[in-house]
Amino acid sequence: MTAESTVPSPGGQPPEYGFSSVSVITPRGAGGGTDLPAARPAIRRHASRLALLTVDAGAALLVAQVLTDARTPGRPLLVAGLLLAVVCLNARARLYRPPAVPAVLDELPAVCARIVVCWCVLAASVAAYSPDHSLSVGALVLGCVLQSAASCAGRGTVHWLRRRALVRRPRAALVVGPATTAQRVAAAFLRRPGCGLRPVGVVADQSAGGEGLPVLTTDEEVRRAIVQNGVQTVLVVGSRAERGPLLRALAEAGCQLWQVDAESPSYDRSGERLAGFPCRRLRLTNRHEDVGKRVLDIAVSGTLLLLVSPLLLVTAVVLRLSDGPGVVFRQERIGRGGRSFTLLKFRTHRPADAHEAATRWSVANEQEMRWFCRFLRRSSLDELLQLWNVLRGDMSLVGPRPERPYFVGKFSQAYPGYTDRHRMRTGITGLAQIHGLRGDTSIEDRARFDNAYIDDWSLWQDVCVLLRTAAALVRPTGS
């Protein structure tokens, strides 16, 4: 039984939350492509983050100044350490990235736990640095309680003001997806003004008929709707692969993108929740690959190439003696944005011809490799030459694994999320690989892990993947 057959038409909504009309001027000529307005700064969201940071820092500074002895040697340094520790731990827990509809009770355990940790570290530091001025147990408990109360009270005020602003000044939104499902999602959001979103139009290939929001079927209509309604948010229903170019243009124009799962039961608690739907932020632009990621790639790949250069030379010599000429294997792979590049590896097998190398998942006679070639495959040493691809900028240390053009086309048709992997540079290792998805494993699972890595990217996540990859080399399983 489909949702469309069981859910009534979204046209009959209460008057106070009825559909808002969208201003769309019929295009006079051919479609204008995806020439969307320039990105707008998210002032409200940034102000909320700054306010939360100020509240936490102020609470830590005030309580530390009151409870620590003014005669304690190095007191300013200790207070500054407490302040920095609280801010860093909260930032690491993403407490300065509040959910779309914030609530202080949801983050209360995380805030208080980090305050307790910081005060325990402060007390240990004071005791080690100046035993005569050690904090008593009562002072330690009082500091935790006072700072937790001050921080939570301040955060509660910030969240309350933000919720009021969301209701009074909701952001205009577009819903992208199949017309019937998108109209149903739009109706649900209009019935829940506390979400702070006001859908003004539906972007679909064709109208489903009946009542509801205007259906925008051309890029020109979408552009005009964004300009005239000040659209800041886009709700994506269903697969995002079909609307990839449009969604990327919307993201570059400064719109927040949310993937809305309109079919999951209401008791599914995965991700955030908006109007009762499980939702997660989508990030389709290349801003993930900032300077920090590239600097990490250059520093690590350059250093490793210098350190392992003797090993590379020995490997090349042994491979030449044991398996004949042709030590380096070159193959076309697809990287970021669908652009091809030449991937380098040590040759561990010899396909019958170029067609077999490009189109066969398992190369003929692969099981008959010589012992040294099998060792290179099991230990992943054959991948070391890809450090040169990383240094050149073709690849990254961490990212989705690159694949051959033939299989990219094949998998893109079979798995809707596969194309989205190419939003970021491909990598030597990745989130999928450290979860055992190597060799002949599920492509669907790989695409899901790769897209999750891109959506949640951080420089620290890259470091964690590299460390786990290094640990996995101790127990190699081959590729």
C-alpha cells in the first residue's frame, strides 16, 4: 500500500496554516539553466552559534574566577585552561551546531558531562601545581553545579529566542521530489510552524494535479521563486541523484539542503526530526575539501613518499625480477566531478588485454599470481604508488575509492547514490574500507558509507580513518 493512496490531499489544511502562494513569473523564453542568485550569509545561524559560545565561555570564566583562590600561582593560566577546555570539548561534540529546532534539555547531559570533566582536570592541575591551594571536594562540586546551571540557563535563553524567531520569521523553503509525496511533506511542514520553515513551492518533473502548492517544473521557475521569495532552505524527498545539478546549484546559492525521509515510521529516531520526519543535512558543495584537507594530504603523502622510497625501490626490483617487465600498472579511474585520471599501482596481475582490464571485475588467472604479487595484494603495498596521485592532487588520502569508467556507469544506473560519491576527491582509504567493504563486497553498502563520510566530513574524521587504516595493516585482508 503506497503512501499516496492512504494520505488525503494536502489541500484541506486549517486556514491559519494554509498554503502560501509562491511568486513565479512564467518564463518568456527558453529556460535559463541553473543561474541562481549568489550565496547569502546565514546570519541568524551564525549569530546563534556565537551566542552559545559566549554563554559557555562566560559561565566558565565567571565561576572559575569566583571559586579559585586569587593567591593561587598561575591562576590566570588555570582559568584560561578551563575556558579553552570547555569550549573545545563542546565544539568537538558539535554543541555549537544546534539542531534545526533546538531544545536545552536535549543537550543538557552532554553540556554537564563536559563541565564535570573540565573541573576535574582543573582540580588535578591545581593540586599538582600548588598543593597548598588545592580545591576541596565541596568547591569542586559547587563549581560543577554553578557552571552547569549558568551555562544551561544561558543556552536555554538562546534557544528560546531562536524558537520564537523561527515561528515569527519562518524561512521560505522549496520541496524537491515526486509531486504527490512532496505536496504531502509540504502540508506537514505548514501544519507545524514551530519548525521555522514555510514551503512555498514544489519542484517536480510534472504536476500531480489537485490542490496544493505551485509545482515548478523548469529551472527558470525555480530561479524566480528563489529570488522573489527569498528561499533559504530546500527539502529533498526521495532520491537526490535525479536532481543532482539543480541541488548543487541551490547549495552554491546558499540554500540549506535537508534530506527528508517521508516513508519512515514516526518512531524512527535516526538523525534530526522536522515536522515528525527523520531528516539529515545534505552538503553537496566542495567546501568540504578546504585548505586543511589539502594541507594534510600534501604533508602526509610527501612525508610517506620520502620514508618509504627505499621500500618502493626494493619492491620494484623484486617485482621486476620475479614477474618480468612492466612494474607499474596504470589505469584510468574516475575522480571528483566525474573527471578521469591515471591511477598508479604496482602490477600484481596481467589481464589478457585492455578490454578485460577495463570491464572485468575479477581478472582472468588472478588466482595464479606469483607469491610476491599475492603478498603485495594482501598487505596493500601495491597501493603505495597512489601516494604520488595524492601529492599531485588527483586523489586524497581519505575518500571514496576510485573506480573504472565502465563500472562507474554501470553502478550509477543500479545504485541511485553512487554518483554522489564523486562530490569529493577519491581516496586511498575511506570510511567504507575501514568497515571491511573492500574487494568483492556490496556496492550499495560502499556508496552509503562513502556518502555518509562526505556528508559528515571533518578533518578529525580523516585523521581517525587514517589511524584505523594503519591499525588494519597489522591484520591485512587484501583488496
